[in-house]
Amino acid sequence: MEIKGSAALVTGANRGIGRAFARALVDHGAKKVYAGVRDPGGVRDSDVVPVRLDVTDERSVAAAAAIAGDVSIVINNAGVGGAGTTLMEGTFEGARQAMEVNYFGTWAVARAFAPILARNGGGALVNMLSLASWSSRPELPGYAASKAAQWSLTDALRKGLSGQGTLVVGVHAGFVDTDLSAWTDAPKIDAATVAELTMDALIRDQLEVLADERTREIKAALSKPVEAPPEP
């Protein structure tokens, strides 16, 4: 996949990993980077093109697709953590929002932009996933479930869009140093590192990014027998 000279769209591009994706695309020579955000006024970078985009609103997604009809790279990054829903406490509102944004939002954007990618030669669709796609925690079951669903969707998209020549890349990482992970002191990877590894995957036509050692460990353990948690 050629990044230099391309046009790209990044959802949730005003901060965190999304902004790092946008910066990396610019640094790699993309001629135009659309920053898909709910509030275009929140985009700080003058060398990207703000586009109003709420991934949970199909009309908003369709309007963004009408504006960004020249893209050959789409990065689904917009996401929420599902705060307020733990395993045994809290309403399901946070978990439902996580599913709406992380899963259905990614699906809606993919549906809207797949014909555009096909028309522009195939291009690439990148989905920002998580270590939580494979390993959940009692503190964030809604988030993990949405990421597991998004991983499954990514696999379906990879197979479904192969005929039009679209590269579908799943990006997995543990905790990334952004506002979304501010609640924990666990080791974190830098957002710019995730973005740069993703650019490298695009250039090399790689299907998956495992951005940190913990993510690689969890992925490797998927084939092992399920183990009971230790006694409290």
C-alpha cells in the first residue's frame, strides 16, 4: 500500500491514537488527511481537513463519505471505553455505548467507504482493535466485548473485501498512553509508536499489528487451554 500521495480518513482524529494516526499519515507523505470528528472545531492541526463525523449516526457517516470520496486509506479509530459498566455493578449504558461506537460504528464506516475504496483501486481499511479483543477484565467487560466483536468484524471485512483488492489491517495494543487509559498506572505504549507500526504494516501489506509485548503474549496464548484464575 502506497501512503505517499494518497488521501486518507481517520475517525476520532482530534486526540490520542487518532491524532497520532493523522500525524503519521502526514509525515509519510499523504497528500490529504481527513480528520473525522464529532466537533470539527476541536481539530488543532492546520494540515488536516476536519470533517464532521459521528460514527453512530448513519446520516453523518454518509455525509462524510460524500465529502471524502477520494480516499484510499480509511482508519477506524473512534472508540469509547464503556465506563460505568463493571462485571457485577453499574447500568449497561456504558457497555451499550461501547458496542454502538466500537463495533457498529466501525461497521457503518466500513460499509460507507468500501465502495469508495473499490473505486479508488482497493486501498486499505484499518481497524484499531485492542489486546482486550482476546482478554477481558472484570473492570471493563463491555469494552472488551465490543473489541472482540470488532475483531470478528475485521476478519469478516478482510474476507468480504478481498475481491475488491482492499487490504484490511487489524491493529492490537495493550494500554496506550491516552485519555482513555488515564485511569490505570499499568505500563503503556506511546500512541505515536502504534501509529508508526501501523504505517509500516500498510507499506508492507501486513494484515495485523501486534504493537507491544503483552499483546503478542496474549495472542500467542490463544491456542493454549483455558486456565482457572488463581484462588483469591
